[in-house]
Amino acid sequence: MSSLATLTGSGTAQHLREGARQAFVPSPTKAKTLYISYDGVLEPLGESQVVSYLERLAQGCAITLLSFEKARDRRDVARWLQMRARLDAVGIHWVALRYHKHPPVLSTAYDVLRGGRQAVRWAARHRTGLVHARGYVAALIALLVQRRYGNPWIFDMRGFWADEKVEGGQWSRRSFVYWVTKRCERRFFESAQAVVSLTQAGRQAIARLGYRVRSEMPIEVIPTCTDLTRFRPGTKDATLLSRLGLAGHRVIGCTGSLSHWYLRWPMLEYLAYLVHHLELVKVLILTREDRVRLRADALRAGIPAERLVVTSAPFAEMPRYVRLMDAGLFFIRPCFSKQGSAATKLGEFLATGVPVVINDGVGDSGWLVREQRVGLVLPTAAADAFEASLPLVRDLLEDRTMQSRCRETAETYCNLERGVEQYAALYERVSATARHRWNGGTVA
């Protein structure tokens, strides 16, 4: 693939180009599926929420994965080769295109056209193959395929993206791009053969959009799941505790992003409050964000430098680092678009036996944490809620049954194996309906 030429090192790039030309020939006995993700699978989120599922789904179907990889990740040649080998090992044909960010909107349209060309080529060979579109941009590509060849497709919505852009301050509700995206959203819901929502709250919100969603169309709730064989409880690594300067302290932790939809300043201010009101507490933040800026913001919020550890960890090492934490913390902006969202980190904390402190009003997370008693749900992420929460945080940290309760909750609600079973059943249901229509002389 020509896009591989951008990787650094001519010899390595040539190696990758040659490997990419070795086309994978899907098994003739397996159903054909094109999985489209606008998130790159070289990112931690993509590896967790795309690759982990597909490795298991590939046992029952021949999967082609179309993803868009960011420049930062593409430059890591060793990681690229590792992911290529991992996907090849389970028979997944990986088509990796370059993700473009600038200029806004036009770059996304360009990616859609490039992805659409690849997807239409796939559909020309597999006229009854299933298309699984993860998110809105992927759904645009799926629509191109359906319009050209009539392939059945699943809209895996991941949240209400157009409204996220407005509520995140990136678009105006009166803007042309918002109007176009909402028109596309209507088409997604009305033309897909199935919809997947991460939350029950998101599923209920779909009914209020006013779209002509077919009554017989399945709308499955499949929450963000966690690989329970990787994220599991265990003793804290003494060597790692010592290296990070956390030995002898309670550890309150954050993972992943502290920007965008995450309420950065309320999170840092609440962490500062806990550091000053709880004994022997340190803060551990695992992130790929700018650490210099994050440390400066934490200091401004009131977290002493000696009580803060900011670092990053490769995806494979994340469970080892999360096990150092006595509680996990994240606040997300509560708004309509987040009714359909489920934070990946929630399942990862719970699977590792770590209780959480979160704010209310985001998807199903508040209900789950309260119902299963696996943490604390603040009514708001405002300072007036901090003081009232302090005795509850103390109780949470002292509860000896908390770790097992968190793990049991993850096994029930965030189990990757169960999520894969749901996807596999949905694949078969949609494909069977499409085969029936094709046999009857009509296109799904």
C-alpha cells in the first residue's frame, strides 16, 4: 500500500510494503465481514476496543479491517510490525489508511472518499458480505457501499457524534456541517440493518430523535467491554511502587485522557482536595497527553509536586499500573450526547478490582456504580460536592469487600467474551436476513 511509504527508514518501509502486498485470501467457508474504524488500532483505544473483539470474532468469520492510523503511531515501525503480525495470526486482513486532521471537515471528507474506495473494492468481491461501521465517519463509508452494492451493515454508533461536536464547542447547532451530519445520522438509523448502542440510556434516546427507525430493526446494547484475562486483580508490584515513589501511600489514579469530554479542572481540583484531606495519598496519572502542561495544571489546581506522579505505560503494561491504584477517578461532561457513551476506563478499573469516583449524568455509568456499590457517584463535579464526599471516600478505601465486588461487576457487565458473543449473534442475525432477501431476489 502506498501509504506505508511514509514510515521512517527506507529498508523497513520496503519490508512493510512487501508484506502489505501479500494479500490475505479469506476462507471460503467463513462469512465475510468488513469492519471499518476511524480510530486507529495502533492507539490504546483501538487496540482495546477493536482488536480485542476482532481477534475473537475472526474465529467465525473472515474479517477485513479498515482503519485510519495517525502519523504518530505510524512512525512507530516496531509497533506497526507487531500489530500486523498479530492480526495476520488470526487471519484478519488489515487495510491501514492514513488519518488526516487538517483542514477540519475537508480532511474527514477526504478520508471518507479514500476509505470508500477501499470498501467498495471489497464489496465488489463480496456482494453479500456484512459491513460493521464503528462510528459516524465509518457509517458514511458503509452507506457508500450499501448504495453501490446493497451490502447489509451495522451502525455501531458509539454515541451521538454530531451533538458531541456542538456540546463540545467545536460546531454551532446552526452550522451547515451540523445540519449535514444530522441528515446523515437520520440515514444511518433508517438504512442500517442493525444499530449498536453502548448504553441503555442511548437506546432510549434514539426513540426521541424522531427518525423512521423500522420496528423490526434490532437495537442492541453492547457496553464498552474489558478483556478480563488481562485486567484482573492482583497484588501491587513492589518494584513499580518503589520506582514511582508510591510505596507506603494510598494511590488515587487517572488513566487516559484528561481533556476534551473529561472535566480536566474539576478532576484536578478534586484530586487536590483529596490529597489535602486524606492521609498518605498520592496521585498517579497515566496518560499520553503533554506531561509538562499537565503537571503545571495540577500544581495550579493545588496538587503538591511531591504528591503527583505523571507517566505513561504501553497498553500491555496498563493492568500492572492500574493495580497500583486504590481508587480510580474520572469526571465527564454530562450532556445529551453523552447518554450514549461508556468510558473504556470504567471496565478496566472494575476488572482490576479498583473502585471508582465519578460524576453523575453520563450514560449508564452512574446507575451501575450505585447499583453495584463499586464506588462513589458525585451529583456534580463542583466544589460544593467535594466536602460531602470525603467520608464516603474514606469508607470506599477501607472496604475490604470492594475488590471482589468490583471484579464481579466487571464479569457481569463489562465482560469482553460476552460482548463478543453479542456481536457474533448480531452478525449472524443480520447476515441471515440479508441472505434471505438475496435469495428472494431483493437486496437488503
